[in-house]
Amino acid sequence: MEYPKDFVEGGKILNLEHSLAKNLKPVRPDPVFISSLRQKLSSGPATLLERRHDYFGFLALGLGLVITALIVLMFRRSR
Amino acid sequence: MKTVPEETMTEITEENAVARASQGDAEAFSFLYERNVTRIYNYIYYRIGSEADAEDLTARVFYRAFGHINTYVEKGVPFSAWLYRIAHNLIANYHRDSHRRREVPLEDQPEMPHQADHPESALVKSQEVELLLTGIRRLTADRQQLLILKFVEDYSNAEIAEIMGKSEGAIKSLYHRALIALRVEMNKIGYQLEE
């Protein structure tokens, strides 16, 4: 694959590569996090709570509405 | 995690670590963790730009990997390739989460407390870096992955090909397309490369 003519002619590709090489450096994770995770991984079965997806929220909301409607209905019928 | 009796202990190497870890060898788990945790963290951090979320996803990668290490199939590629694939999938899920997808303009980002401990403080905090990261994160996932593996992790094209499950030629081609796309994105966000 070839670069667009102006891209190469302007030396922009070299500049972009240079900029990437200059600026993208490895970062050092927090040592506390590293040792804490090591500890958790080595201390038995993984028990990581997964975040709930949105559909659980909608499901709970829908269920709540249905139950509320049923209660209101039953209340009205009982009067 | 079980431990292996001392008499069966041999030196842990990249080649035997996975097999030993799948048998519950704690030392092998530790070996795999130490060799890979920083690079996986870096990959995730550069893809999503949040220290807290990078830590969360890094933890998930290792829980998932170590929890399913029995299903790992040796295909002659580094173990890290499997970890990167797990990370790649978790990042895709992360981006699908609508709550997290909202982008905060760079100028609106609060100053992080404890800057000395924050990874981004290890980077040169210049506008050039921020614009580059913004541009990179606008690329497709495979282009982002390639640029991060090449420039952050300093992998060769051959190593990247192994990790990404592509040929070396495909990686070269993808790299060229990534640079062109990045240049377009950089222009869009107002970054002009010097000629």
C-alpha cells in the first residue's frame, strides 16, 4: 500500500511516526494496584463482581411498574 | 490455588508456565501475571484513557484468563496474545456501555488528585500528547491496537502479527492505513503536523 503523494512529500508520515514514537511511552501502573491484584488472584477463586448491564435496570423498572399496577388494581377491586 | 510439591518443581519458563498454571501451580500463575500485567494495563490504559477503568479492566482480564486457563489452547503464539484478545473484547464491551461512552472534552477533565501516582503524569503533559491520544482513540479498534503495540509496547511487526492473528504483510498494510487515518483525525481536531 502506498501513502498519498502529499502525505509523503510533505514529510508528514515521518513526522507522525516521530511524534508517535516520542509521545507514546509505557506508563507505570500504580504499584498498590499491582500488588493488590496479585494478592487477590493468589488468594483463591476469582470473585469479581460484574457490573450489571442496562437491561437489568429496565427489567427491574418494568417489573416494578407491573407489580404497582397489580397492587392498585387489587386495591380498587377490594373497595 | 493449589501448590505443586517441591520435588516436581522445575524452573518456570514462558513455555511451561501455562501448562503448570492450568494444573494450579501458584508460582506459574505469578510468573504469567508478573510478565504480563504491565503491558496489559498499558494497552487498556491507552485504549480508554482512564486509570480507574484501566485497573478495573486489567483485573478482569486476569480473573477471566486465570479462571479459564484450562480452556487455553496452545497455538504456538505467546500467552500474551490470549490476554490481549481478552482485553480487546473487554474494551469492546466497555465502549458499548452507554454510560461510559460519553466523551468528556479534554479541557473539561478535572485535575487528577495524587498526580505523582497517576500514570498520565508519566507522560509529557503537552497538548501534542493529548491530541495524539484523542486522535488514536478515534481510530478503529484494530488500528488502535496496532499503534499501541508498536509504539507503547515496542513490538516488532512479526510479534504484532502473532498477537493480532494476522500475517506480517497484513500488519504492514494495516499500519499504513492507520497512519493515514490518524493523520485525517489529527487534522479534524486541529493538529497540524509540521512539514
